[in-house]
Amino acid sequence: MQKISVLLFLAWVCFLFYAGIALFTSGFLLTRLELTNHSTCQEPPGPGSLPWGSQGEPRACWMASRFSRVVLVLIDALRFDFAQPQHSHMPGEPPVSLPFLGKLGSLQRILETQPHHARLYRSQVDPPTTTMQRLKALTTGSLPTFIDAGSNFATHAIVEDNLIKQLTSAGRRVVFMGDDTWKDLFPGAFSQAFFFPSFNVRDLHTVDNGILEHLYPTMDSGEWDVLIAHFLGVDHCGHKHGPNHPEMAKKLSQMDQVIQGLVERVENDTLLVVAGDHGMTMNGDHGGDSELEVSAALFLYSPTALFPSSAPPEEPEVIPQVSLVPTLALLLGLPIPFGNIGEVMAELFSGGEDSQPHSSALAQATALHLNAQQVSRFLHTYSAATQDLQAKELHQLQNLFSKASADYQWFLQSPREAEATLWTVIAELQQFLRGARAMCIESWARFSLSFLLLHLLAAGIPITTPGPFTVPWQAVLAWALMATQTFYSTGHQPVFPAIHWHAAFVGFPEGHGSSTWLPALLVGANTFASHLLFAVGCPLLLLWPFLCESQGQRKRRQPPGNEAEARVRPEEEEEPLMEMRLRDAPHHFNAALLQLGLKYLFVLGIQILACTLAASILRRHLMVWKVFAPKFIFEALGFIVSSVGLLLGIALVMRVDGAVSSWFRQLVLAQQR
């Protein structure tokens, strides 16, 4: 077997694994193309004139604004049952007494005394239930991507169209106070900002007290159009103590006082939104998709009546969290962000408790039609840029939208004759919006089984070859496990916060200037040094059989009856030792290297395959974003580094073997002379 053939065959096997990793990455969790298109007032989302009442209105864009100001209070990890009103199951029976229940009493009082001015919803959150991904959903109306798995601790500016960008483009004054995550997501977007560090989850009060120091003075100043306050105390209390703790009762009572103070200060042109970005488990953790984690509270209030005179529902309505994005955009007279897949909360466009049923339904249909036009435009643009979406389902949805849009336009032309069809139009538009969101979730959450097929193909390659240099499986397995053990013993962990970033400045205390590849190389070398060193040294395992042989075993190889002759001529009959025995069968040496390389790749492939199986099976698990996804990323990169190192090590050994073979031939010729 030629040396070049061995290297090419090993490179081909590595390519199979690389292709499998790439296929899995393209189908792992939520993967999608982030479009940079932006909605504008000058470009309506679809054909036709702007809705009635929006032309010439101040601060009107696609639709006339209903509110001039919004106060958004984001209480991190505000689970729905934290805000749910407590009612006795039987007359005289007290509610269940738990520290986190019934502490937001102001919400219950407002809902009972002003049912047309306030409403509580159960906000259904899309996993992962981590803060950065939830903030992205709450501002863009989109779903998180696979790359977001590593972004919860190292956030980056949002490039997609979002509410904050639309507000600043419209000249609105956005004031923020609270979690400093927003600073990285929206750099320079706020007219005034008070950021507080959010990393220390054992600190329950610094962020909240800092917000309270500025909240009411800022409101009273009037120098704002949108005020955002992101409280962290409830979330940190959950992490530190869990929800079943007296500290949680204190923190929720503090939030209740905050809400009461805001209700007393908001004016008629202001909408108050109190929302949780996600929930928490009974242990206070979050990140997965359990019912307690994906169930958050959403409370809306305004001194102006929001809802018609009909009685509110007995049980809070369940709405997707992303529905808040198009709703706030249209209520404020802004374009809906380009990539939004949320559905407007149509009830908020009904016109208040004194509105007539016909005008209320028409306002709802108008908002839904604008929303459907925007989603249809996004789907068309997205499908033209990539093939992620299912073509058949996309075609069916576009047909549904075309029919609903045609019915809506026909109704506008003859409203009196077609009044009976108005609610049918509303139902068709809602069906399209919900179908589009479901299709996107399904398309962006596909798991590619091609990865498994390629791994099975690579694993099925025969790796047993005849010859005297067979390295046992236990030696190869021990070598691979030693590489992993060294990774951990040198202080590394397969999570992003544990990366040794200081390695980028080893030898360069003054920095690297504008260069980025050199510090990246230094950090990578520090992180994957064990993978590289053990892979390059893997060909040394060819000496394993010789190391395991004892002197007695070598003596037993001598033919029987020659012991006396051996004692007379010990030097002439001495058996070659260690690596010199490789010269006994040079034609098997390359085959032995191929066998060893395939065994090592097989062991590494089993490791990466186990990680991919864990990540795919547990892709909605509590710790998928903290454990399984980072583990897969590190394991995949470690496999790539190890395979490249293995090829380099085998090439180096072949080069040395070629030099030794040349010297050996010269030595034999010299002896024959």
C-alpha cells in the first residue's frame, strides 16, 4: 500500500465525518437565515392603499397610532402563576398558601375593578427560555437561531429589523433602565439609559434598586416616548432560593408596589405593559421547555378603555410571546418589523368599550390584514433567499393568504353587502398567520438524519488488516480518553464562559493591534492543545505491541534445540528490539498506519455521534442551551482538530519511515559488500 493512498483514504473518511457534522449543524435546533431587510413607512407591506384613518394622522404609518407612549416593564422570569389571580375553590376556603402566589394583588384589583382597561394573558414562550433569546423574540418577533446557543453570555447587536430600531427611526425617545444585556443588543439606540450588571445571580437588589432610583423621576419628567425597565430580582431570587422561599414573596411584593405606582402615573395616551420574558422551574432554573418555563405573564393596562363592553374571558387567553411585537408596532403607528412571524392581538384594535360591533370587527380585520401582508412578504423574501421552508406548505399558505386578502379587499369595496363575511375574513387571516408560524418552527427545527447515515457509513469501513503491527482496541481507546482527560485536567470545560480568553495575550501583553486571527489561533491552540498533541502522537501507538512484550516472550521465539548455540553466539542470534522490528515487514507498515488511523477516527466518531444523539434527543431539554449544544460544538471542533492532527502525525511518521528505510537499505548494501 502506497503512502499517498493511506493519506488520501484517511482524508476521505475525515471528509465523511465533516460532512455529517455540517449536515447536523444545518438541521440542529433552530437554524435560519437572518434577513437584514427593514420595514419602512414609505413601503407598505403589500399592494393597496393604507388603511382607513391612517392618512394624514400624526405619527401614523401603516396604521393610525392608538397610543403615543408605552411603558414596558419586563420582570425577568415572571411566571404566569406568579401573577394569576387567586380565587377560593369553595366559599370561605382560603387560596393555597405558597410564597409566590397572590403577591401581585394590584393586578387582581385592577382586573376586577376595570375589566375594560386591563387584561392578563398567559404568554407562551418559545424555547430556549434564556434571557437573551427572549429579548430577541420580544423585539423582532422572530425565533432564536442555532448560533444563539453560544450568545447568552456573549451577546451581539441584533441585525434583524426590530421594534427598537423602528422606534429610533421614527424619532421616538426610548429610555432604558435595567439589565445591561440590552446594551450589547442595541448599542447606541437609547436616548437615555441606565445599565446595571446582570451576571451576579446572587445579587437580588442592585439592579432593581437602581431602576427604582430612576423610574419615577424619568416618568414625571415626560422626556420619553417609550420607557423600558428590566427588573432582575425575581429571576435572581429563583436561581438563588427557588420560588418557594420567603425572599420570593418579598421580591414579588416589591414588584407589586412598582406596578401600582406606574398605574397611578400613566396617562390616557399611555399603554402599560408588564411582561415576563420566561418562567422558571420549581427549582428556580430556566432554559428548557417545561410548562413552567414557557409560561410567562403578560399584563396590559391603560386609563383609556382597551377592550369592548363584552365580558372578559373567565380564563386568561394563551398567546404566543412574539404576538406582542406586531401589536405594539401597530398600536404605536410603526411598521411591523420585517422578520416578524407573530400574530397581532386583534382584540386591542376593537376601539374600546363604546365601539360598535361592525367598526370593531373592521378594525381587527385591518390590523390582521396588515400583519398577514407583512408575514407573506417575509415568507416570499425568505424563500427566495434560501430553501429552508417546505415548498408545499408554503404554496398552501400563499393560496390561503391570497383568498383572505381578496375577500378583505372585496369587503372594503362593498362593506354593507358583505358584512356577514367579515368574521370569515378574520378567521382566514388568523389561520394564515398561525399556519405560517407553525411552518417556520417546524422548518427551522428539523433534524437531519443524513448525519447518522454518513457516520454509519464511515463507521462501517473495515479497519482490520493483517500484519504484525496490530494495535489493540484498548490502547486506542485509552489514548483517546487520555486526550479528553487532559482537556479537563488543564482547566478547560466544554462551555463558552470557561474558554481561557487570556491565552490570546500570551507573548503579546500589549495586544495584537487590529489583528484577529492571531489571538483566535492562540485561544484555539490553548483550548484544543490536548486534542492536537494526542492526535499527532497517535502513530506512536504502533510501538504498543513491542512495549507489551517481555524478555521471556522474545526468548520463546527461538527454535527448540538451539539454546546451546544461542549461548555460544548471543550477539549473532539476538532478536531485533523495539522499533527496529518494523523493518522485518516493511510492506505491512503503511497498512498498520491505516489501521491505527481508522481505529482512532472510529473512537472519535463514536464520541461526536454520542454528542449529536444527546443534542437531538434532548433538543428541548432544560439544559440543552447550557450543556448539550455547547458540548456538541466543542466536540465537533475537537474532532476536526484531532483528525487534522492525526493526518499530520501519520504524514510525519511516514516521512521518518521513508528516511529510516533509505538508511536501512544503505546499511544492508554496505554489509553485503
